[in-house]
Amino acid sequence: MTKRKFLLQLLIISSLFFIQTGFAKNYANYKAMIAKGIQHILRESPENVNAGIVIASMQHNHVLYRRNATRFYIPASNLKLFTATAALLYLGADYRFKTEIEVAKKDIHHHTVEGNVYLKFNGDPTLTTSNLYRLIGELKDRGINKIDGNFYLDDTAFNNAKEYGHGWMWDELNTCYAAPLNAMTLNHNCVKTYLSPNRHIKRRAHLNIEYPARFLHFYNHVYTGNHSDKCTMNVKVTDNNEYTLSGCVQSDTMNKKFDFAVKNIGLYVRQNLQYLLKQNGIELEGNIKTAKMPNGLHRVAVHYSPRLQAIVTHTLKVSDDLYADSLLKTLGHVYYDRPGTWKNGVEAIKAILRRHAHIHFKNSAIVDGSGLSRYNMVSPNQVARLLTYDYHHFPVSAELLSALPISGIDGTLLHRMGSKGMRGKVRAKTGTMTSVSALSGYLSTLHHRHLMFVILMNNFTGKVDNYRILQDKICHFLVGNA
């Protein structure tokens, strides 16, 4: 080697050394600045907040900040990120739920089914009375006016022995977001009502029930109290879908919204089906019963749900618990080719994410798909690993990122971080329960960097708004300084 070549190589090596040294120094300063800023924000907390945080650069795959990253936290609705990713990976964005009617071909004679008819449900969380009406209408369009046998409902896609998840709060089971989960789902298994005060004190409040509430029976014993009264409302629900409301509403209250779960979904579906058969002019000689559909029948009508991409988008944007748990049991059903349960749905999610994202779930606990259970426990590192995988792997990256709520624009972030500098900068999943608040997703900084962040907060006693403000401040700091 000539002296000139040797000196040239030495110069190149020296230059690289100084470049790398300078980068390392700048990177260390960058991390220190982020750590200092976040710690300053957390010190503003009204109490010593129990927060698990991970922040990482998506361009360089560098972790910029960690706090309690291996500790386990109740994730609340942040758990939907795991369910949504697994569903997109295994079922695919084009997957559709189908609800179908089948009969034995030999039983169709002229305008009569001289046998039984089967309606198979597959856990479609989007199914409505209108969809069911059109499905029955397809029978009529085929010229069928009469059914001599029984009309059977097949709900065996899920094992419906346990319609409520483990660790769901008993005092929330009458609410819409904790509606019982069955392969038969109709109108979100939910009814919306509005209470408004009477103009006269001590008189009965006005109850307005939003369609569709047919076959749900309400007994209103709510009275109008003074504006200074401490008013509460109670509800008792029977297995016959009878709702008795008591308590009071304050005289200066505007319309107060209450969303109630349909207690007995099987009864509700049977009653609606009987009504819809009559509306379509189809006479049923037998009864409406529940049974598994036999093989070898002929499909006469089918309804397809929207694409899974649209279902996942709705699930994450508005944090829909029923949708998420339907996806969980569907994954169990499809992955293992057996009725979907809470347990095999969870095992399917773990297997799918272990294979694709290399997430290991040792010592963590997942018991549902929505995050509604207080038994769920995951670490910030696990959420961060999931989000890092989602960001870097197409098409999940495009499908999931587009489904996340956007700051100041839509979903559960519509009224958060909507200022000029923050609007549209954050895409993230929220999570809220009593003494639990979470926010995890992605943000774009003013310096054109893309960061992934996970913020899980547990075990606080103050108002949840205080902790949302802390999360928003962290995001604001990162957007402006990172």
C-alpha cells in the first residue's frame, strides 16, 4: 500500500469516527432533553402518578425515553390495538361477516318451504333490524310465502355460555358498552334513551326511547327534582327485557342520555324475526327455535357486513367494546375452527402476534378483546413492540394508522389537542376506566420526525381529565421539541 493510499484511508476512518462521535453526542443530548421535558410535565401531576411510558423514533428505531416500561398496567381500551392488529393480520382487511338463510332444496315447493328454515349468525356486530328485514325480504323475492316447519336460529359460531367477560364490573353490565356478547347481535345489542325533566317539580320526568326499541319494555318512575337535589338514577332489568327506571333528574338538566344493554338478546332476536316475517307477508306454521344448522342445505339469502377495515376503523375511532369482543371471538372461531370463546379468542390473538410481531406475553394477562376487564395486564414495552411492528409492516401500517383517532379531528380525540399546532399531529388510541387512563399511538413533530409513544397511567384517585391533560402535554411537548 502506498503512503498516499494509507493517509487517505486514515483520513476517512478519522472522519467517520468524528461523525459517529458527534452523532452519539447529539443523540445523547436529544434523549436527555426529552427525558427532562417529560419529567418536568409529570412533576405537575396532582399526585405521584404511576405512569409507564415508552417513546421511540420510527425513522431510526431508537428508543428515546422509557419509564416503568416492563411494569404491568391495566391498558383499558388500549388493548383494542392488539385485537385490531391480530384481526387485520389473520382475517384480512377484506373479510366480511356473513349472516345467511338456508333450507333443504327438496323442501321448496312452489311458494312454500315444506320443512325447516335456518338462519345462521356469525357474530356480525354491525347487523341491524334493517339488514335482517332485507334478508327476510330475499325469501319473499324468491316467491316464498309460507314455512310449514320451524324457523331455527343458529348461534353456534360462538360458545354463548359466557356472554360477559371475566373481570367486567358487575355494576356496568346494564350499560351499552358492556352488552352481552352472542353470535346473534342485533342493533348493537343496545337501546338509547333520553331523560329530560318535567316542568313541574316532583312530576315524572320525560323518557324518550330511540328506535329501534321494539320488544323492549320501559317503566319510568323517574321524577323531577330541584336543581339542588343530589339526583341519581337506578335501573333494574329482567330476562324478559323489561327496564324499570327510578330516581330523579334535576330540574335544570338538559336531555340526559342513557344507553342500556339488551339483556336477553335471544328473545330480542326471536321477537324481531317474528315481526319481520309478518312484515314481509311470510306465514310461519312452526316456531322460532335455536339449533345448529345441518350440512347440505341450500343458501337462499345472505347478508354481508362491511369490510373488516371499516369495522376496525369504527372499533378504534369510537372505542367500541362490542365490536372488539366480536372480533376476539371470531378470531377464536376461525383460527381454531371451533366455536369462539373468550379463551380461544385470546389464545388466537397471542399466537398471531407472537408469530408476526414476536410479542411474548409471559406474565401478562389478556382476558377479552375490548379492554373492559380489569384483569387485563400488559406492559408499555409490549404495546410499544406492537405499535412498532404496525408502523413498519404494510399493509397493516396503512390499515391501522388510518383507523386511529386523530387529534382535534375525529373519534375519541375529537375534543383533544385541537389547537392549531396540534390538530392532526397525533394518531392514537385512548383508554379510560376508573383510575385508569391511557394514550398510545404516533405523532408527527414540527421537525418532521415520526415518533411512537405509549402512556399507561393506573391507580390514581383524582379526576381522569387531569391525567388526559398530562398525556396531552407530553404530546404537545414532543410535537414542538422532538
